[in-house]
Amino acid sequence: MHPYLNIAIRAARQAGKIIIHHLEQPDKLTIFEKGMNDLVTQVDKSAEAAIIEIIQKAYPNHGIVGEESGFHPGNEFVWVIDPLDGTMNYVHGFPQFAVSIGIKQRDHLEHGVIYDPISQDLYTATRGTGAYLNNRRIRVTERNSLKGALVGTAFPFHDRQAKPHGVPHLEILQKIFMSGADVRRTGCASLNLAYIAAGRLDGFWESGLKEWDIAAGVLIVREAGGFVSDFNAENGFLESGNIIAGTRKVHQELLDIISIR
């Protein structure tokens, strides 16, 4: 295993311990509202601080992008951190949240870790070496159509009038549903991507995400044999936050539907 991945795993597990510790004491949870339906807790901040401490001790010259603390300049390596993806779920005790850590070198995704502290499932990938769940190699499903597929998504809660790619989200949802797919909204983008890699979902689409939501998951999906693009069939998802992922054919069908304006 690559040493960078080892450090990412150690950091994710440490953050997971903090998350679970506070989950068992909900009466002591302090919640702040960053924006409409956009919450942050002291747990997010403590978990991110713990991750950053581990990274900087091992690689003090690396850059870091954290959801809560912003950009920490460094060299060509940048760690992209979401210390608690799914904060809204977390504050309600809904067990769909995760720690996500992606590592880039000169804007190329090289390593990714997603850790579910409830199940203790650990999803990992290093570019060119495959994707793993708890050290077991994983692959996307062989689903070749939206018919019978299980697809993840999320509603654009920051802007409920948003029109991804010029089309209202509910219109896209209806077309996908009428194509024969069943749809799940878990509220945790990183786990949706991890589930595609592990064969638990066949596809996923969402708009308006941030780099830290998807950096690790994108690499894990691709290393598991899946396809990922933005809504223009290009690689601009880290910048735009608009993402489609899945098996080759499910990805294409989702792209076809979302691209219709």
C-alpha cells in the first residue's frame, strides 16, 4: 500500500473516532448554520483538525483543501478533505455519513479514501491499482440499462429552484424514474460514489457539489471500472460540482437524459 494512502487511512479512522464519540452525546452537539440547509458542527471542525494534524506531521510541505478550514498552501500534492460528509444526516442520527480524503498531484487524482464510521467500511483506491473495500477488490456492477438499475441522487437543497444543465431537477428525476430505474437519496455524495464502486448502486448524479465531496469517490469509482463525467461528458466535475457516475451504459443513459435541454 502506498504510504500516502496509509496516512489517509489513519487520518480517516481518527476522524471517525471523533465522529462516533460525539454521536453518542447528541445533547452536547453544537450546530451552526452556514447557509440554507447547510450545517456545520464542532464535530466537523474537530475531525478536520485531527486529519490535518496527521497529514502535516507526515507531509508538512503538502497542500490541503479542507471544507471547514479552506486552503493550506503547499507543493504539488494537495489533500482534499471532507471531515464529515452528510452533516445533516449526522445531526439527525441518520446513519449515512462518511469521512472523505482525496489526494491530488498536479490536479491528477492519485489516492482516495472514504470511511463510514458506522459500518467501519473502508473504501480505498490508488490510481492504476484498483479499488478496495476493507482490503477486498471491488468492481462496479454489469448493469447495462437504467431499467432495473438502482441510482443515487440528491436534491439541490442550497437552491431549490436550481436547474442543472438548464433542466429542473425534478424533471430529470422523473425521466430517470420513468426509464425503469429506482432512485435513492442518501444525503451523502461520497458514500453514493463508494456504493457504485462496491456494486451497491448502478449510477449516481448530482449537481452543485464541492471538490471535497467527490474527489476521493471519483477515483474509487474509476478504479472499480466505472465511468465518471460532468454533465457535458467531460472531466470538469471538480470545478462545476456537476457529476454523473456509474457503469458504462448506465452512465451513458444518465448523460443522455441530463443533456437534453
